Amino acid sequence: MSTRLQVVMDESEAKRYKQAAARRQLTLSEWVRRCLREALKAEAGPTPEQKLAALDRALQHHHPTGVGRDLR
């Protein structure tokens, strides 16, 4: 099932979007769908792979952690 989305914008903005879509040989609708998907991905935060990579980078440093200290 499909849903239609109407977006109101000025003509110059619409023209720039159409040009961006044309450069990628996409219809404006497909270009907008791809942009919206990418925005959702960016909003979702880092992937598990990105989190593991960040941990790997952090573990390359030799900073004190406090592990083994008597914290009482």
C-alpha cells in the first residue's frame, strides 16, 4: 500500500531538488524517498558495528580506569 505525501515549498527550492534528482538520474519522488531514509538512519544513532569500532579505538589508549582500586 502506498501513501501520498504533499510537501509545500517555494519554486526555487523545488527547482533545486529536481536538479539534484536529475543529476542522479532519479525521479524527484525517488530522490526524496532516499533522502528521508538516510535521515532516519542518521537519527537512529550508531550501528552496533560503529559502536564496536569506537570501543576498539578507545581500547587503543592506555588511560587509568580505576579497576582494581579500593573505592570504599
